[in-house]
Amino acid sequence: MGMAASQARLLTITARMHDVEYQAQSIQNAKIQLATQSDQVYNEYLEAMDATSLTIKDTFGNPVVANFNNLCSINAVESGMNKYAIKTDRDELVVPASIKDGYEDFIYGNPENKNDPYAFAFFMMNMESINNLEDGDVAAVRKAEAAVSAKHADDKSLTSIQESMDAILAKVDEGDYNNLNEEQKKKYDELEKSLQYKLYQKYAEEVYTEATMGDEDFNQTEFDYYVRMFREIQAAGGSCVSISVYDGPSGDAANDSDWLKNMIGSGKFSIDIVNQNKKTGEVSFGATSVASDTYLGETATSTVDKQALAKAEAKYENETRKINQKDKKFDMDLSKLETERTALTTEYDSVKKVINDNIERTFGIFS
């Protein structure tokens, strides 16, 4: 092989060796990306396995997904003695749309009875036989309360409270409430709330029947719920927002547990326990959390949603199989390139030797 031909071949081999090394480096980078992709797929699978859902324990102690309806609707999950409320970061109470609309209609239609949870409950139960209730006249409710109270004049739990109220009035001129001082009025008002609360605890259905003249069916659960919701809204300063305003393109926010968990996790929502005064029935809120509440918790998805876990596992196995197939192909390509690189190196050394030998002979002739 002549000097020029040898030099040309050496350059060709060198170029090819560089090309082989570049391809090998590219494949190595691709293998690193595959490893990263494999880690990502595995982490997604772990997240699916470790994913949790906000849950509430039912009466049997079983975890039930905690969405808005399961926590705050009329059909909320019975869980111990706790009642729950959800509030926004602006301290607005989140309520069903019907409660939001009904509360506004009742308040605007009853300017003189803004603190009347029982009349509100009757209003929400659509007692059509109570004339003009929707227009602000709750006199029928007051009349029914007085009639039932008189009917049970022998009930000491009621009469003892009434006697205490009468005793306060007896201390002022003409027994007139307006002549009471502020401290006396406060005490009297508390007793009046207690009397009304006790009356409805024991005889709510009778008051309802008296007010409707027996024309409406009574539902104690429904009645108690409306009374409590009215009190909750007032405890929140009269500010409430309908859960329906949060409905997104995916549908009903009231039944979306993942959305609720995210809202709570981001601080946009909070869960409170609803505390009720045992004497007057008035409510207040107490902060709670998953960490401190006996009935709330975060339950692993595998125990709540086995279908989601099965999908994650199938995805993991499929993606892993694809990655392994690519990795094997990369290994085969690397093996071919390594074989070629070895051959090129051998040939490079051989041609290099030929060139060196030619140079030595040439210099030997002229020396």
C-alpha cells in the first residue's frame, strides 16, 4: 500500500472511529434517559400505591370517602357525635345550593326574624298551609309554639324555664321586657332560647302539625338539619357560598373527594367541627384536622379504590416492558459498535505501522 493510499485509509478509519464513538455515546445517553424514565414510571406506581383519600369513619368504623356531601349535606355520613362544616379561606360557610338560596329568600323576606332558625326550617320544608310565611309572616309559627307549650303545661322541663323568665320580669315595673337592664335582658334572652330549644327538642312534630293544621308530613331529620344549617350560617357571620359555584368542567364538586382534599391541602378550605350548646342549641365552630380528629383520616387508595391501583400496576408493567425492550436493543447496538470499534482499532494500528515502516524505509534510502 502506497504512502498516499495508507494516509487516506488512516483518515477514513479515524473518521469512522470518531463516528462509532459518537454513536456509542449517544446510545449511552439514551440508556441514561431510559433509566430516568424507568425511575419516573416506578415513582408513579409508588405514588399510586401510597396515594391517600380523605375519609370519614361511618358508624361501623369503616373509612368512607369524605366529599362535601358525605360531610355536610342532609345525608352526611353518621360518624360518632361529630357534625362537620367546611369554610373558605374568607371564613364563608360552604353550603348546598338549596340552603344558600333558601337562606337569602328567608332573610330578605323576614327582616324582623333574622334570628329564627325554627321558622327557617319550616320555610325550607315548604309548609304551604302557613299563610304568607314566604313573605315574612312567621306569626303562625309563634302561635303554634304557644299552643303546644300550653298543651304541655305540666312539663316541668318547660315550666321551670318559664318560671325563671317570669321571675326576671317580676323585678321590673309592669313586668315589661323593655324595662330590663342589659344584664337582665341577656339572661332573659338566654332563657327564652332555652325554652324554645327544649320545646322543639321534645315537641317539634306537634308544633309543626299545629302550624300546618295537619296538612304537611313532618320529617325530624330534615327539620333538625335546616335548623342547624341556619345556625351555622349565622355563626359564620351570615356569610355563605354555594358548593355549586365550584363545579368545574368535570362535574359535581359536592361529590369530588380529590378536589376537596386538594382544596383543604392548599388552605383554600378548612374543616371545622360544629359544636352545639346543650341549653340553647346555638352552634360554634371548633378547628379540626386529619391529624387530630378521631373520625377523619387519610386512607390508602388501595383500600378505598382497588381499581385505581390495578390501573397503575398495569401501566407500570407495560411501560417497564417497553423500556426493557429499548434497553436490550441499545445493548445490542453498543455490542455491534464495540465490535466495529475493535476491528477499526486493529486496522488503524496496522495501517499506522505500514505508514511508519514506509517512512523508515524512505529515510533509510536517503541516509
